[in-house]
Amino acid sequence: MRIAIIGAGNLGLSIAKGIVLNQTHTTLYLTKRKLSAIDKWKEYHQVYLTTNNQEAVQNSDIIILAVQPNQLETILKEIKDLLTDKHLLISTITGFKINRMETLVGTQTPIIRSMPNTAISVGKSMTCLCSNTAGKDRIAIAEAIFNGLGTSIVIEEKLMQAATVLCASGIAFWMRLIRATTQGGIQLGFDAEIAMKMSMQTALGAASLLIETNSHPEQEIDRVTTPRGCTITGLNEMEHQGLSSSLIKGLNASFEKISEISQS
């Protein structure tokens, strides 16, 4: 694949890292205003650095847009006359809807909107994808790229805001749960570093169990709960204190906020 990443910041470089490690590219162009910040990328095979977005587009077929939201409109206007039927636009910009991009580059341009989360930096992102009509037959290309950086799923665009809450904001929610169990571990007598390592690894193990066995959380809970045991006693106390309810309310509150922002 001939790929260009417009905007080689933290997200753009995380995507570039996955592309290079997975050898997804035949050529990879990275654009940035100050090339000195990404100078080491010149060492990679078939990776080219430029400050010129038009040069990157002319030498690529897949254009990954990883700039700030307030920069995207200007960039699309800058490159629109260079786009051909071979080009595919993949946007990573939160809140920038497909129809808004279509007004700038036309409905005939294949557009895919992606929503990765910060775990993309370690190849563990949950990335949600959707497309315009012209991009439907090319969404497999985006899946191939983002599956090399974690896992991807295709959803309807109307669910993108909800996906942002569940997957992008969700990283912070899970971090807070890990911190809370770490604090509990300290209270039980462990040093902070040891407690956090135990909490992190246990969270990883729980997720891995569900992923690798295709099991349901309640099935796995049943495996570790016994009548009058310590696990069910702890779980019930957490539920009495509103654990599940608080999480659901938090998700809904985040969704209401993102909906409010998108309308402003």
C-alpha cells in the first residue's frame, strides 16, 4: 500500500509505527511542519518525510488524516484537486462528520472515519470505523491497517459518539478502576508498586479470558464465586454501593456531554 499520514503527531506516529512493524506499506509518507521532530523516521525503509501535504498525496493512494480538528478543513481544501478515484481518505479526527468532509472533497471520494483510542500506541487500540457510500467497498483496507494496531469494528456513523465514550473515554474509566483496586490493595497491606502490578495484570487477565474464550463476564464470575465465599461477598457489597449503576451513569453522562459539544 502507498500510504500517507498527514499530521505526524502522537497519533499519526503510533499509526505509522504499526504500519512499519506490520510491513503494510510499499511507501509511507509522513508530513509535519517541523521535520526535525521526526527525523529518525528517515531510517526506516521506504519512509519519506515532507512538509508538503500535496507531495504526500500525489505519491500515495491511502491518505490517513491525523491533524487537529481545526486544521482538517484547510488541508482538505488544499488536497482536493489532487484526489483521484484511486485515493482513499481515512480520518482520525473526532467529531468531524463524513458529510462535512464530503462538502469539501465531494461525495465521489471514498471516505472512512476512524475512532482509535490511546492504546494504539502499544498496538492494543479498539478502533471503530464507518464510511460514506463511496468508501464501503474499501473499508476492508482500513480494517487491515487498524487490526495491525489492535482490533477494529465497523459501526454506523450515528453510533460514533457513543463509541467515543465507550472506547476512547473508556480508557480513562478503566484506568480509574485499576487505580481504585490498587488503592484497595495498599489498604490490604501491599506496597503501592506491587498492588498496581497485581491490579494491572489481573485486569489484563480478565479481558484476555473473555477475548480468548469468547465467554461472557457472568460465566467467568461464576467460576470464581462460591456459596458464602469472599468473592461473592465483595461483589455484592460493590453492587450495594452502586458499582454497575455508577459506571452506566458515568457513560451516559459522558455521552450527554459529547452530544452537547457536537451541537455547539
